[in-house]
Amino acid sequence: MSNKKTISSEELLMIANQLIQDHESYQDGMRATSVEEKDDVLVFKGEYFLDDNGLPTEKTTAVFNMFKFLAHKLSPEFTLKG
């Protein structure tokens, strides 16, 4: 039996975006806009700040690392509603 709290994606995104804003690596414009659950892991998505040629920038790496942080922090705690 899982001890995870069942939560809506909207509620989870509110929590995730507050964690992003409070994180020391926050950069202006970072925001999770969607979340899905794959094999008990929460996968967060949002703007990746690619350059005009569609290539990663320094900010892309920071956003990727932030979404990875959210997955590690929130996946053990929450599961998405149906």
C-alpha cells in the first residue's frame, strides 16, 4: 500500500511552481506547465528556453535540472488523480 497523497495535476503544479520559485537555482521565467506520471515517476514539462535555432542554452540545462529535482522530490510524496 502506497503512502502517497493523491492530488490533481493543477494542485501539483501549484506546489511545483512554488518550489521552483523558492529554489536557489530559480531563473526568471522558469515554470512547470504540465505534469504526467510514468511508472510512479512524476514528469514535469514546461518552456526549455532554446535559442533561435532550437538548440539548448545555459538556461535549458537549468530548467532540465529543476524538473529533475521536482521529480525526485515530489514523486515519492504524490500520485496523480485518475
